[in-house]
Amino acid sequence: MSYQSEIEAAVLAVMRGNRYILGSEVTALESEIASFIGTTFAVGVANGTDAIELALRALDIGPGDEVITVSHTAVATVAAIEACGAVPVLVDVDPTYFTLNPDQLPEVLTSRTRAVIAVHLYGQAADLDAIGHFCAEHDLALIEDASQAHGARWKDRRVGSIGRIGCFSCYPTKNLGAIGDAGLITTSDPGLAEKLRMLREYGWRERYVSELPGLNTRLDELQAAILRIKLRHLDADNSKRRQIAGHYAKQLTGLSLGLPAARDNVEHVYHLFVARSMRRAELMTHLESRDIHAGVHYPVPVHLQPAYQGRILTAKSMVVSERLAAEVVSLPIYPELSPESADHVIAALKDFH
């Protein structure tokens, strides 16, 4: 475990304390995250799905309202929309960067549309200029799902600071990962921040008095203490991810393998390094034979999953999401990956192709 001695000391300090939920570690983490992201406020919650649900509830989005997002994402994005009673409307991703295709937004806009959730997929910001312009033009809330993009930038700003609200999962595999579940919400709107804090704990402003119908989605002190340690190292760890991604890109150019593209105006943090292969099943078997554990993010678009197929609203064409689902493969990438291990992955791919 990275930063083991620091984390163990922080955990021990919490265990020896007398507050385990929404205490001083959570308060400190919220202040540090807000400063890091560039917002006025941050609110800690139990997980990233709850972060999106609370963001929608804080904006008074619920039954009868529609929220636009992508189908090529973790199902959590869509599950959170339905959890607050709203209707998800899914668009395709663009074929180059695999983030929300803003050209399809006018097609799915209705009088019931209230928000757009821009998913910053694989560590790279969606096209926030185009999406933000559309939201401003039609009086829609822009929510950033930055669960795969902790520390990433759009131009000179961190993601999570550009929309009305930013939402982060801190699941253990994320760039900023807890040792368990955790989530964070960022905003610079004081009214929304206050409402979010109330919603995460039964709608309380005063203990035991529910002014709003809220949830129980509190961040515990242990996870907050761990995240505070990891936050201090996040930029350095993201830099290591970029170095590994650069090495992959340089060495794998020329193979019959689609490599990820990075926008000119972003700072990509490579939560995942996602290549594409038309022979994915064979490739995965080959890598497994070399003791290389690749992943698939995501094997089934949300609109084709059994829980949603046939009942969820989509744009007319979802061809990019459907093609990606058959081709994407996530190569090993994490800050502790050694150069030797990266070269082992590269050699295996060169042997396959």
C-alpha cells in the first residue's frame, strides 16, 4: 500500500479519538479538497453514486425531470439519476475522445430537461466549452461527474470547479481512492453547499429536526483521514500516470491497436489507459497468458444492459458507444507500475500484433 506508514498513523489517530463520523478529519478534508479543486466548498459523502444523487436533489431535480448524460459510462451515473426519481436521457460519445458528444444535445433536449451530467471519462475532461455553452443557452445545470478525473484540468481549471456541482467517487481504484467507499461533492454556491450538507444527513440543519427529506450518506473519519494523506500526493501520482501513458503511446504506435487521444487543452490524469482492438477476446487471452491483467471499461453500454434496455431514452445513434463496448481494453496503469512491468506489457502487445 502506498504511503503505508502515513496512512497507518492517521488511522490510529482516528481510532484513538472519540469521533468516527463527520468529525474533524472530514471537515479538514472538505477544506483541502475545495482548495485543491478551486471551489469554495466541498461536501464529503458515503460514495460517488450518492454524490450525483445529492447533487440532483440539491438542484430540486426529481420526478418528471430529465437529465442528459452518456451511455458509455459506469452505470452509477445513470443509477443516481433514477434514484432521485428523474429520467435519464442518454447520448453517444464522440469517436475521438470518448466523452459526451455535444452535437447530440439539441436532439434530446425537451421542455423537461433540467441538467446535463458531463462524465470526464478515463481521466480526461469532456468538452466543457461546448457543453457549458449549451447548458447556459437553455438554462440547464451542468454537473461534472469527475469520478475518473481527480486532479485533471480543463484549460487552466481543475475539473469539478467548472459546472454548478462536481461529483467524485473515491472508490479504492480511483486516482484519489479511499480504503473503502467514499465520495465528494464540490461547488462554489453557498446555498447548494448548505443544502448538500443537510441532504447527506436526513435533511438536518439542527440535529433530529429534518427540514428536508434527506438521506444517510455520511463520510466516516477513517476514510477522510486516508484521503487527506493521498490528496497530498495526488499531483505527483498523476504525473507518474502520465509518464507511463506517454511510454505506452510511444512504444505502441504503429501496431494495429487504437491508442487513446488527449485533447490539446486538458491535463489528462489517465485513470485508465484504454486501447482498442478488433480482436479483443484473443488479445485478452494472450495478455492473461503472460500474467498481464487487463480490464474492459465498459463491456455493455448502459442502454443495452438488461435493467435499462428497451425502456431508457437515447439519441437516435449510439453507434460509437456500441462499437467501443466491443473493442476497448484497459492496459495496466497505476503510479506504482514499474518501468519493467510496463515494458513487459509492451512486449506482449508487440508479440500479439
